[in-house]
Amino acid sequence: MQSQRNSDGAIPSGLPRKRVTLFTLGGTIASVHSQGADGVLPRLTAADLIRAVPQLDAVAEVRAVTFRQLPSVDLRLPDVLALAAEIRQELAGGADGVVVTQGTDTLEETAFLLDCLVDHDAPVVVTGAMRNPELPGADGPANLLAAVQVAASTTCRGIGTVVVMNDEIHAAQCVKKTNTASPATFQSPGTGPLGWVVEGRPRVLFHPRQRWRLSVPPEAAPAPVALVRLGLGDDGWLLQAVAELPYQGVVVEACGGGHVPSWTVDTLASLAQRMPVVLASRTGSGEVLRATYGFPGSERDLLARGLVAAGRLDGVKARLLLQLLLMRGASRADMEAAFQM
Ligand code: ASP
């Protein structure tokens, strides 16, 4: 069958132009110096980002929406819930795909949330930049072009939400920022990317077989969830403090396959009587164990005392999933099932 695309990803004349909506949230990709301020700040708009990449015009008609102008650590869950609602509206209105740009610091979290909250065949692509537009070798323009190529591509339909950075396509549920400064910072430990973009053409080898699909009632109040990482000799004080604070759930990033110091077990067990306590691993890849070790503070011990295994999600993503589940009023059984997927 003849390809509908030129080697640079452009659509030959005669075919209808693809429609992609770009939502910008700030971050390094939009950060420049402004008068009187030290350091770069997220000031560029969606229209500014599009203007810097004239090659986009040959790929799709891109509608610009400046949604937020923030460093990504200042984004909150309600921002992403509002973004997901707007994305669903754009796709219902006929857009072929969506691109979101934001800071890379929390990019994997926005991508994971959108993957859970947007249930549509059209690709949702999240990207950013590690080098701001004023630096030599700025990666934002190339990342934006590749992201739009993926969002507009027919072969990427059904892929869910992906992160496109450095010409790689990563599943939102697997990807994480692994380096403070490298343009190759986004990796999917243990699985690798789903595909890549070469000469403007997205090449997808795998589609994620399972995805979380959740809706949250628009009136639901945010559910605060603590994320506590444990280490050698941890005194357990932070876990004790959690019980005194208005948290509705806790995620514990335990050692190895899901192990904590024996002297913290009573605190965790009593927390688990009051709220969901999810057991994740701090290792950064692989699944939490369920049935191997028998020492006090082992995964078997903790699960028997009422903790919920995080499955293959790391602590950062487990925290978001637990927040969504709490906002939905999920039962204990629903939570167990969601984390086991
Ligand atoms: N500090 C930036 C942010 O907003 C970092 C980045 O975009 O790479 O996350």
C-alpha cells in the first residue's frame, strides 16, 4: 500500500489536513529570560512555540491553547483534571490528536494522569525540553515537531497517552525522568520505548496491552495522599506523623521487592486500619513482590497486615492512581484490582 506521507512526515497535497491541538503548560520548552528577572521563566505562549517550528505547517493544522504558564512543579491535580476535560472536548470536536507541552520535572505524572483520564483512540502526546530556547542545541523545537508527527499519525491511533522526547515514543505508564539534565532523560526502565520517530515518520512496535481508564466526578474534592520513601535505619517518624495529618492515603516506597525495617511495621499496620496504604518499591522498575519473604517487614508480612501492593507502578504514579481512586470513592476491592492490573 502506498504511504500517505512524505519522508519528512508531511501530508501530500490533496489529502485532508490533520488537525492537532497544542496545549502549553509552561516549563523549560517555554522558558526565556525576561527583563529584570534572574534565570529563565515560562513566558512563551502556545502560538510562540508553533511560530518557532515552521515545519509543523506541513504536518498538521495546529490549534494553539496556552493553558498554563508554570514551572511544572507548580502544577496541581485540578490543573490536570481540567486539562483532561478540555482534551476530551477537543477530541469529541474532531481533532485528530493532541500535544501537551510542559516542564519535564513532573511530565511523567501529567502523562500518566491523562492516560487514565482520556479514553479515546486519538493519540495524546506529552513533550517538553531539557534545553531552553536560548541555549545552543535547544531540543524543544525538534521535540514539538516529533510530538505533532505522532499526534497526527494514523499508525499511532489507539496508543493512549505517550511521551515523545528525543525522537522516542514512551508509554505514559512506564516512562520516567532519569537524569537531571540530559536530553535523553526520559526512559522506560524494564520495558524500553514503544517506538521512535525517524525522518518524520513515527514507527510504533508495541501498543500497551493494559491501561487504567478512570473517570473522576467533576465535583470530587482532591484527596491528599502522602508519599514516603524508606531507607536503611529509617526511624519511622515520618510515617507516624502521617497519621496526625489530613491525608486520606499513603504510598510507601519500600526497599527492594517491598521491604521495610521491622520496627516500622506496627505504624504501617495501624495506618492501614485508618486509610489505604499502598506498598511500592523504590527500585524504579519491576513489580512489588507478593509471596516470597517471611521476615517481619517483608512484603508477605505487610500485605497480611492490610497494605495494598502497588504492582508495577512506582511510588510517584501509585500516589496519583490512589488519589484518583479515592476521588472516585473506590472500594478496597476496586483498589486492589486497580493496582494489580
Ligand atoms: N523546571 C522545569 C519544569 O518546569 C524543567 C523542565 O521543563 O525541564 O519542570
